[in-house]
Amino acid sequence: MKDAASLLPLQPAAFHILMALAAEDRHGYAIIQDVAERTGGAIRLSAGTLYRSIQRMLEQGLIVETRERPEPEEDDERRRYYRITAFGKTVARAEARRLAELVRLARESGFAAGRA
């Protein structure tokens, strides 16, 4: 298995996708909606960006396509559902630590409000 640090820094879209999948499995459109809602509309993933990122993340082992489906009345058989892997969680945590350290350094340099 790859070392989490070898995948850092994550592309912003990939980090947002991992955050969207942290709580539950989601299909592509639900990921797009979650990211837009979580960021107050500041980030709106296009379908192209989403699916290119998903393909790369599947290859990297950050996420998997799950065979589990919602109840038929709540599902559309064309949808594909994705789940974050244990490795994906490890990489997301490493990225969060990297970003927190970057913010700490920015504060020390006077580029961000507050002190570390």
C-alpha cells in the first residue's frame, strides 16, 4: 500500500470529495451538492472535475465503488455510489494536518489572523 504522504498535497477537489464521503456513501450528484453546501456555494464541482477526480481516487485506493444500494424507491439504478476507504481516511487526516500546519506558519508570518 502507498504511503499517505506520497499523495500530498491533495488536489482541492479530491479533499472535498473525501470530506463529502466521510459520513456516508454518496453518488456523484450528491457529492457535488454536499461540497456546494459545505462551502456555502464557494466551490461548485463540475461533473467533469468530479468524475476525473473519482477515477484517480479509485486508482489510488482512496475510495471504492460500493455495491450496496439504497432502497429501490430511493434509488436510481444508473447511479454509482462511492465510499471512502481506510486509506482514504488516513490520507484525508494527513492532508488536514498539512493544511493546519500551513495555516500555523501563515499566522506566524502575519498572513493570517490570530496566533498559533
